[in-house]
Amino acid sequence: MPCLVARKYNLAYGSFTKKNEQQSLAQQAEGWYLCNLLILPGISFAFLLRLFIKHGRNDRSTLGTNHIRQTFFMSLLGGGLAFSGCISLYLWLGNTPHGWMWIIMYFTLVHTSFVMWGILGLAWALAKKPILYPRF
């Protein structure tokens, strides 16, 4: 059935149009962003960095570039906020039970918020919409 549709519109079976390629890039970026937060931190960020180097400097108005830039910079922002916030709470409250409670609560709040932004970004990528939260 798909090969009949491809033949009808003179497309090679499995080929991408420019719009489908942009949506695929947006979905890849959001997928790697969520993998970086949930499954494989570091390794997934390396793939996201590769996407940013390869496609992140293109026209910012395209869907793929928009999502790649947002996910890359949100990964940097999230890592910076989580790391600096936990370190500053540890330095301020020390190695006490109350200090660890605040560190764990802070990390959970920051991490969960960035995961929720990633899920929202993936929904926007699937809907072929550009991302609207902080523009970098």
C-alpha cells in the first residue's frame, strides 16, 4: 500500500520531503533530550551536541533547528541549575540531615520541571510546531 502512494506522488519509497526531514530532526532532538534526562545522561548529550553542531547553526526559523537549539541550550541550563543549586545548598546547609533533604527536594523539582518541558517539546515536535519557551 505505501509503495502505491509513493508511486502516485512520484516519491521514492521511504524518501523524505524537506518538511518531513525537519520534523524528524525535531523529534530526534527531543528524544535525545529526554534520554539525556531519564536514561543515559552524558551519552545522549553527546548525540545532542552532534545534532547541534551539524544542524544547529542553520536558519533558526526551521522546525528542526528550532528544536535542536532549544534542547541543547535547555540541557546546558538544566545541568547548570541542578549542579550549582545542589552545590550551593550543600555549602550553605552543610552535611546535615536537613541539608540533604533540601538538596534532594531541589534536585527533584529542577529535574522534574525539565522533564516536563521535554515532554511538552516532544508533543510540539510531533505536532510540527516550533517551540515557544525560552529562546536562545
